[in-house]
Amino acid sequence: MPRHRVEAIANEFLKRSRAEGRSLTNMQLQKLPYIAHGWCLALAGDELVGEVPTAFPYGPVYLSLYDALRRYGSGAVGDFIHENDGTATESFGLVRGDVVNANLTDSEVKLVDAVWNAYKQFHAFQLSAMTHQDDSPWTVVTKRDGAYAPIPNDVIKTHFVELAARRRAAAKSSAA
């Protein structure tokens, strides 16, 4: 599968939220692509997002997405992410460009849909708390390397593979 820009994956979640009349915050749009990326690593063995997240105080953050959404602060994100969002457009005369899109494969669409359906009900701080669990990649990296360290894909993949195994075991035990 191809790796996508995190802004494009965030826009995929914005499309789904708008279709349901929901709004998303900057923090939710940091966590949802991260979660989708983790599940893609675990289930497909491949990257969904080409950028490595950084361990910020409230969880994994994609720096390019942070810059693009900074103007919204902690409020609802009011528009899709466009080319040149997050750059000094006024200072350098750059014009806000086209909406950042991804040409997702069928399996990637299914993955993003599944993540949306599983996580859409959680507000920003609930998603942040999920990324701070004891065995999470954010916790592993901040303990090992400190705050603002990159969170490598191998650490993310290991966590989501283990999470998938725990969910399968729980499903088997409840079916028995």
C-alpha cells in the first residue's frame, strides 16, 4: 500500500464526520490518523501515513498536521486541510491550495471506515488517554527517549499487533 500524507488521512476523517453532522478538533484529528496508521501496520503490515509522529504531552502528534491545524486551537476544525495550510501564506504570498486528498485503495477505505466507526464516539481527551496507556507507543518512547521524541513504526506496530491479539482472545473467550 502507498504511504499517504497525514493531512490527507485527516481529511478522510473530516469527510466522515461532516457526513454525520459531527465536528472534530485538532486533537481528535491527530489521534485518528495515528490510530488508523497503527491498525494498518498491524493488520496489513504496511504504513498508511508517511510521516513519523512525535511524542507530545497529549499524545502522538504529526508535526505537519499540527502546523496545518494550529489556527483552530482546541476548537472544532472548520474546513478541510489545503495545500499551504500551516505555512506563512501571508508573509510569502502563497495562496491556499487545493484540498489535500489521498487516493486510497479499497482496503485502506475499509480500514479508515473501521477506525472511524470504532473511535468516532470518543472526545479528544479520551483518545489522548488511549494513547497514554501503560503499554502504548507514546509511553514506551517517552520513558525511553523523553518528550518530543519520534515514535518509530516498529514500536507502533508492536503495540497494535498486541492489541489485535488481545481483542481476538477476548472475542474467543466471550464466544465460548
